Amino acid sequence: MRLKELRLQKGLSVPQLVELSGVPRRTIQDIEKNDNCKLDTAIKLADVLEVSLDELAGRTFP
């Protein structure tokens, strides 16, 4: 999961991402640490970061 990398690229702090996404701070911190989350949470974060779920997950295709 590229959440922290993408968040920093957008110039967002964790509190700003919390406000924009509605995802709790602790959840964001856990995702950045453990690299996994629920699909509905990933969708909210991808929408705010303006990326696809594949990009958020760090998936690449040949």
C-alpha cells in the first residue's frame, strides 16, 4: 500500500487526510504501518488522493 507515499506527494498531513476522507486518524496510521485496509476505506482514500485502487495498492501490470 502506497498510502504514505501518495499522501506526502499530495502535500497532505495525516490530520488533513482525516478531514478530507472521514477515515479516523488511527486507521490511517495503521494502514501506513501495516499496509492493509478494508475495501471501503481504500476507496475513500483513493478518491481523496485522486488515484486508482491499483495505484494506491502499488499494483503494476506488465
